[in-house]
Amino acid sequence: MEIAKKDGDLDVEGRALGNLGSTNEAIGEYDKAIAYLKKSLTIARSIGDRARECSTLESLATVYEASKVYQEALDCNQKSHIFIFRRVFR
């Protein structure tokens, strides 16, 4: 991730942050997972990667649900489902 950051490769940096988020979720470090996933989401939005934005929102929803922050989980799920709906029914 540091190399991607140094090179300004936001795509790779965003993927690395998403992977770190998923890894932290798997070991129960939900606060860290949320922080990494939010950074990944910001990058996905900044580079216009709508597919990664959607998958990151779904990952955030899963982490929020696991950490019993249900309103945030619902919000993230709704945003990702709206994205999918728009892509399918264009």
C-alpha cells in the first residue's frame, strides 16, 4: 500500500485498504475495519469506481451489522442496492 501511495496509484491503494478492512473484520477488529473501508470508499468515489463503491458499501454494511450499529448497516445496504438497481434498470 505504501508503494501505491508513493506512486499515486489510487486504484491499488483503494484495493489494499479494502483488503485491510476485510482482514480486520475477519479478526473482529470492527473499528479498524470500518476505518479502512471508509478510506477505500472515499478513494473509490474519487476515482469513479462505482463497482468498488458498491462492494465497499456492502462490506461496510456487514461490519456495521456485526458491530451492532444497525442504522449504519441499513444505510450502507440501501445505498449499495440503489446502485445495483440503477445499473440493472438503465
